[in-house]
Amino acid sequence: MESKKWTNVEHYWQANGKSNSHKDFNVNGIPHCILVDTHGKIVWIGHPASRNLEEDINNLLAGKVLDVKAEDDDEEADDGSSH
């Protein structure tokens, strides 16, 4: 990260009324994070407060697989229904 000078967080917001990118990427709120593994695969998407991102990033850099589940799984578990 430091050798590539990726030490500052960059925030982007696109809301010109012409784009549907928030729908394409299933963004339901701000902030919204995407974790990508060392192979370029998206391994988690969601609100950063729901994860320990520092630990997740260190684990991904070490080649570990994250223990993740879809956010919808929580809703299904709560009401016992299936979709």
C-alpha cells in the first residue's frame, strides 16, 4: 500500500440523475465498501461498520479466505422464511 502511495482513502459519489450505477453495484447506502482479494475477486460488499476491515484486509493479503455470508442471510434466519 505504501509503496504504491495508496495511503489516502478516496471517496467518490456519482449522483447526476443519469446513471444507475448504484443499482448495478447494489448500493443501498453510504458508506459502502467492496473488499477484493489478491486475485481480483470481490469477496465482500456492504457497510464497513459490519466488519473489522483492517483484519479482513490483513487476512486477504495473507492469502486467507474471509468468513462472509450474504447480508440477506441474516434476514432469513430472523424470520425463518426462505426466498
